[in-house]
Amino acid sequence: MIVFFLGLVGVTYYAAVVAYYGPHLFRGGFDTLIAVAFLFLFHLLLVMVLWTYATVVLTDPGGVPLNWRPLREEEKGDADPLVGLGYGIAKIGTNQSAVPGDFKNLDIGFCLKCNRLKPPRAHHCSICNRCILKMDHHCGWVANCVGALNYKSFLLFLFYTSLAAILVCLALLRVFMEIFNDDEVDLTPGKLAATFIAFVSVLGFLIMHITLVGANRTTIEFQAKDKKTGLTWRYDLGWKKNYEQVFGTEKKLWLIPVYSKDDIRRMPALQGFEYPTRPNWDPQH
């Protein structure tokens, strides 16, 4: 799938750069100015697409360490700045019958396949054969799980891919108009089909994930959510804190696939082990 994705990038690059806007550089006048502007923006977005894609592929999404145990209150040190006053740590309680006696009161989850404790929001991936921290889904396009440590990169990959697809679609709109007008053009519709297919699918996927981040849900949690009308989600802290859990508190780093050292050190939510819950959360409302 990685090779297939790079092939799609190559087809799009050929259609937009090699076959159309590259030759426009030598026509002079307004055509050259348009070509320069397009090629600059396209290559800038292409760098971001490949950077974020490589980060998703190469970054471990986060696994549960061997013999992991939750930290006790006296071991946690300074308060997590993301949580703030009035927020608590989530208690899940899945497979309680399998949880060792010392941890039953903490409602820690337990994976019967890994035969070990697991943090809140962690799920077992049958493809990776291990529990993934804040697992969203296993993505064939990146040949990797999407979890706590690479979810930001995955969202940025969708974001820049959508921008690149929009740019290419708008830039080649004139080509389609010329085709439908039976004018002589140096491109065929077949060379552009992959671009438009990618645009529609990726943009829809991006919108879905933006909505999920705003509600602080993963794809797995959305699929398994309670259908009861009015039931609140324990992790929904408001859109600002929800986005900070994924992108970090340093807004200047939101658009690149990295975190500040302070965010990694201060925010357990970014590392996938602890997640604050809504103040006074009641599962019945």
C-alpha cells in the first residue's frame, strides 16, 4: 500500500507538473506567472504530504509496556496542565473479572489476548498483535496502526493531502473545461482520474476525523458509542482541550508533525496512558 500510495503521488505529479504546468513555464507572460505560483504551492504541499506520511509510517503508535502498572497518586508528581482543576482520571473497567486483585478498585482494563493490564482507551490490534495506546484504527494506507503517538501526524497527512488535491483540482479545472469543449489539450481525462478520486475520498475522511477530534473520540470509540440520546462522552472536555490532546499546547507546532519537549513531558494524554474526564461526569446523563 505504501508503494501504491507513492504511485498515486507520481501519477498526480506527472499530470499536474510534467504534462501541464511544467511546459507553461516557457510560454512567457501570464501563463508563466500562473505556472510559477502553482508549482511553488504544489511542491510546498508535496513536501508536507510526504513528511507527514513518512512520520505516520515510521512512528510507533504507542504500545503498552511490559508489566505496565498505573501510577499511584503520590507517584504522579506535578499535576497535568491539560487536566486542570475539576477534571479527573478516567476509569474504564473492561474485563474486570480478569484484573488482578490489587487493581480492581482502580477499574483498570485487562487484555485477555496479551494477558496484561492496559491503560484507558487502549485496544488490541489483531494485525499488530499487541495493544495500542488510544488506538484509532489500523490503516492499510500507512501499513501501521494509528494511535496516541502518530495520530497528529495522520491528521496532518490527511490535511495536506486534501489541500494538495484541492489545489490540483482547481488548477486543472480549465483542462476539463477544454476537454468538454472539444478543444485540443495535452492531457486526457484518464490521467486526471486518480487526482479527483483521491480528492473526494481524502477530504471526506479528513472531515470525519476533524469531527472525531472535536468530540475527543477515536474511530473505535465512535463505532462502539452508546446510542442513548443525550448520553455524554466522558472524555469530551470542550473543543479546545480536545484538540490540545492531539496537537499539543504549542500552537506554533500544530501544523507540523512534532511536539515540544514540554508537551511530551507535561501531558500524559499525549503519551497515551492517562486521560482526563469531564468534571462531574455521570454515565447516566
